[in-house]
Amino acid sequence: GCTLPIAINSVNAGSDQAGCTAAGPAYATDDTITIPAGTQTLTADLPGISEDVVIQGAGMTSTIIDGDNGQYRALEASTSQVSVSGIKLTAFEGCAISSLNTNVVLNNIEIDGANSLKRDSGNSVCGVEVLSDGGSHTLDSNNIYIHNFNTTGSMYIEGILVKPYGGSTIDVNLQNTTFSDIHAETGGVNGIFMGAAFLESGGGFITANIANTTVDDVTSTAITAPFANIAFADGGDADVTTVINNITITGTRGAPGSGFLAGLNTAAFYAIGVGANVSDTGTVNVSIGNSLMADNLLDSAPSNCFQGDLTPNYGGFGTVVTNVTSLGYNIADDSSCGFTQTGDQQNISNIVSTLGTLQNNGGNVPTRALLAGSPAISSGGSVLGVTTDARGVARPSTCPSVGAYQFEGAVCGASTPSASAGSNAGAPNTGVGSVNLALSALASVTGVSLVAYIIRKQQHIN
């Protein structure tokens, strides 16, 4: 039959391979691989994707690609554009989704790190890896749930790694993302890692917009950096500019750095630079607004923001500029960020006690609901382009909630209504990654079995 490896090989070759027959126009015109519901356990590494393609599953809890206890690599692409939606990836080798010099679009994807293993040539596992060594590329993602990574020894974990080098640029747009239950031993954790030219040469540039992200229960006995922004200038300038809005980040744990990372500390939001040569400048600008941060600890002390210069550790002579600034309306349980703009609140003690547990509150990614009495209710400011929360619930234009979750029913200037988390679930509970019934129906209508795939040449599914 037509399996996923054969379907990828058909797209790469531009012609039908044994077992797969394309429908529609000629290859290289809106190539789409549609994967019906079911679990597909790999028996070898998936072929690398070398031609533009859309890979479309039946839903992030319905179509599952299993790397068989970390034996096999999943999706790797090096082409101009790849779009992946409606799937779950688990038990893979290395990274669930990896790309080089590719424009990447991701939508409705669950990445379960259980039983995933590092690459033979590396020492890390990750959810998504987007690399560029030349030109300009993009990453656009919506509704991504990355969870359940547990590593031992010095192996480290990265949730979403973005790394341009060789003078290249990557523009990033991340919406509605949840990281949870991620634990490393001595290797450390980077959640969303914007690493311009990190440990590479030639410089690199990142512009990132991140909104409606929830981070909870992320730990390591080394450095834990849920939002890591690093500009590594060696043989060219490196620049990271990240704008972050409506984040809820809680329950992170880590330690001070050692060795090459000595002098750095664990923190929820992280800005680090390196200037290797006299002419090299590493610049990091992180702007944060409408975000809720609490119970993020360096050893046992609160630590929400950290800035540092690794140039001396690297033996460099260049320049580093780092800034972590407030866009207003942030609420933190410490003062490490030094936020004093309009609406900012520091040293607030009841943030965690007025949050529900991480769970399905509707939408495609789990969230932590705001409970009655939360300081985040009606305490935010309007953000251009952020009109819904992580579940898709509309945010009011005045007095929205702070963080990734919008509390419904609150009135500006009024006392917080009494309500339990369950009674304020918000949008209809569609479940995390509910099944795309249209795709499942398509598989049945076309006579495709649960273990088969079809290559479609039309752009839209009816």
C-alpha cells in the first residue's frame, strides 16, 4: 500500500513510486500528503523532504507518527516550504520536526516526548528545530502542544529551536503554544529557544512574535530557560528581537550555570549575548507584555528575568547589548524583571493560588484557568493582533486578562465574580486536538485504509 515513506519519496521524485498513485494535477503543484487517523509506527527513518509539500493529518490526537521507542527520525525537511498540520509525533529520534533553509508552517500539532532519544551524533532531543545557513526563512505556528520529555544524564531538551547562522535571517510567529511536563537531569532545558548563530559563525538574525503561550512544570538540575534568547556573534553580528505577549509561565525549576555557562542563571525570560571578535556585536532585545509569571525558581529563589554576557567565558573581545523591557501589564511574584510600566505589578504573592491546574479548558492546547480572585483578571491592556486567548476565546478590547487565559464574565472596575475554574471554562470544550471529521470522512469516502496514505494535488479539502 501507499505508506508515508513512499508518499514522501513520490513527492521528492515528482512521480508515483510503488504503492502510491497521485490524484489531481501533475506533481510539484500543491502536493499534499493526507494521512488518515491511526497510529503509524515507523520501521525506518522517514525520508528527508526535499520538495515542497503539505502534510495533513486527521487531528492532533487522531493521526499519530510513532518513532518506535526513539529508534527512528520523523519529519526532516530541506526545501522551500513545508506545512504540517493535524498530527501527533512521539517516541522519535532527535527532533520531531526538523528543517534547514525551509519556510515552515505548523498547525494543530502535539509532540509527546515519551521514549524519544537523542540523535547518534548529538546530545539533545527537541520538539521543533528550524535552522538556516543562508537567506531568509520563516516559521509560523499555531496550536502546538509539546510535553512529556524526560531525559537523564547530560542530554538536554529544546522545545522549539530557531537558529539562523552564516548571516541568515528567520522571522518567527508563534501563537497558542503549551510546554509542560519537561524534565532534564544535568543537561538543561531551553523551551522556546531563539538562538541567533548559537555556537556557529557568520552571525544571524531573528525577529520573533510570540503570544498566548503556557509554560508549566519545566525542570532541570542545570540551567532552565523557558524563553531563551541568545545572540552569538562570531564572524558577524547576531541579533535577536523578540516580542512576547500574554504568557502564563509557572512551575519552572533550575540551577546556576557552570563551565562555559558559569555566571548565568535560570530564569523564565532569558537574554544572553556573545561578541567573539572586536568587530562583532551580539544584540538581544526582549519585550514582554500582558504576561503572568510566578513560581519560577533558581534553586529556591524566584527568578523571572535574567540578562548576561558570555563574551568573557568564550574568550571574546566583542560587544554585547541585552535588554529585557516591559510593554506594560505584567504580573510577577518577584522584581527580577524590574518592570515598572503602566499596569505592571511586582512581588504579587497570590498568583499561583488563583490559577487552576493545567488542563483542557477548551481549544487545542491545555491552559491554566484564572480562578476567582486572580490578580490577572481585568488587569491587562489591549495588544494589537492579540484578539483571542490560547483557546480561541475573544479578549475584550478594554481590561482583558493577563496571561494566556481570558477570564470571562469580569467587568472593568468591578469586583471579581465568584466562580470555579470549571464554571469558567470559556469556549465549548472541543478537547485537545479534536479530530478533524472532514479528513476522517475523506479517508473513508476514498477507500483509504487506516494504514494507508493518499497524495492529493488539490489545495483545498472539501
